Amino acid sequence: MRTLLNIIWLLLCGIWLALGYVLAGVVCCILIVTIPFGLASFRIADFALWPFGRELVRRPDAGAPSVIGNIIWVVFAGWWLAVAHLVTAVALAITIIGIPLALANLKLIPVSLVPLGRIIVDSRSVRTTAA
């Protein structure tokens, strides 16, 4: 089921959302100072292509630089990526088959707002370590 949802996701919205993250990453990599933002954007572009079965979790060693970077990210890039997820979620929620995809889009909004200090992990490993 997870693979089927990922394929539908990829065709309906994953490619477009990932392109938005890649564009943000390329713009961020223009300056040396903003390269960490570009790398975070590329990481989330990978997650936006194939989100089902994976989760973004907070890195345990993420500290004050991640918080400061996330504040800068929200101001310059995070808000328009969050709006893209919201618009896509509303469009997908109109159809019955798109409701799981809309929920996945809503799950990506917090990640689009605060991407620094996060890593992508398999959902099964998160549940295993939490138990």
C-alpha cells in the first residue's frame, strides 16, 4: 500500500513539490553562507518525492544554530513552501482518492517551515526505537 501511495503521490504532486524545494536549494547555494539551507532544501526535496514510509525526525545534536537558521528559513523560503503544501493539500482533498495525499501534504508543512536539524528515517525504525 505504501508503494502505491508513493507512486500516486509522485505523479500527482511529488514532482512539483520537489522541484520547488530544489529551486529553493539552488537559490540558497548561490552564497556560501546559505549553503546549509540549500542542503536542507535538497534533503526535503528527496523526502517530498517519496514520503510514505519515511519520516523526518529531529536530530538529537541539533542546537541553537539550527533554531537561528530555521528562523531565517521561515522568513525567506519556508512560508511559500508551506503555502504550496497547503494549496496542494486542499486540491487533493477535494477528491476521495486524494485524501491520504492531502494528509501527507499537511504533514510536510512543519518540515517546510523548520527543515534544519532534521534527518530522514524509515518509519519502521522510528517505531522500533520508540518501543
